[in-house]
Amino acid sequence: MLGEPEYNLNELFAQLGLESSDEAIDKFIDEHKLSKEESLTDASFWTDSQRAFLKEEWKLDAAWVEVIDELNVRLHPSA
């Protein structure tokens, strides 16, 4: 029996309608750093549909949650 598919950042960016090459993802992350207090889903750079997708998947603890968490960590500066 097959389990849940494993998603990665490239697939998440494609799902969000963003350029999904490794280079484009690195550039996006470099250009969209969040403050320590700023929530990933409250960031101003998301469209309404992107924000809704991220919130829903996070809330459902769905298959995307690990990748969304990875993006969240990468967008926040190191403590």
C-alpha cells in the first residue's frame, strides 16, 4: 500500500503558482525574509489564494505541512 506522497519545496512553489526551480526558490527566500514576530501566513507577499492554501494545509496538518514548515524556517532569520 502506498503512503502519502512526499512533497518538497519545488512542488510547494509550483502549487503556489511560483517559479519552482532551485535557483528561483533561493532567490525568493533571499528577497522575502520575515521578522521573528511575523507569521508565515501573515506575510504581505502572499496572494489571498496562496495564503489560504498555506493556512488550510497547516491547520489540517496535511501532507504539505513539513514542507511549509521548512519554508517557514528558511524565511525567518536564524535566532
